[in-house]
Amino acid sequence: MRGHRLGRKRVNDAATAALYSLRTARIVVSTNQRDFEVFGCFDILNVHTARFLDEG
């Protein structure tokens, strides 16, 4: 982990992304887009700037 500069949070992000990908999730809502952009297989919505359907 040190050699790749991976902290516990990044490893957790990778595990979460792998699970989402296996479950064929295409859209991820996150507070930090960079956490998931690196995987290149998701459409990412930033929770702070996204407009959700129930907002009108």
C-alpha cells in the first residue's frame, strides 16, 4: 500500500467500486468524483451539484 500511496480510504473506494461494477452499477453518486473517476467505468454525479428527480 505504501509503494502505491494507497491509504485505507482508497482501498475501501476500490473495493466499493469493484462491488458496484460486479453488480453492473453504471451511475455513482459521490461527494468526491475523483474517488471513482480513476476506474473509468462509471458515470459519476457529485452529490453537492447533482439535481435529483424529486427536486423538480
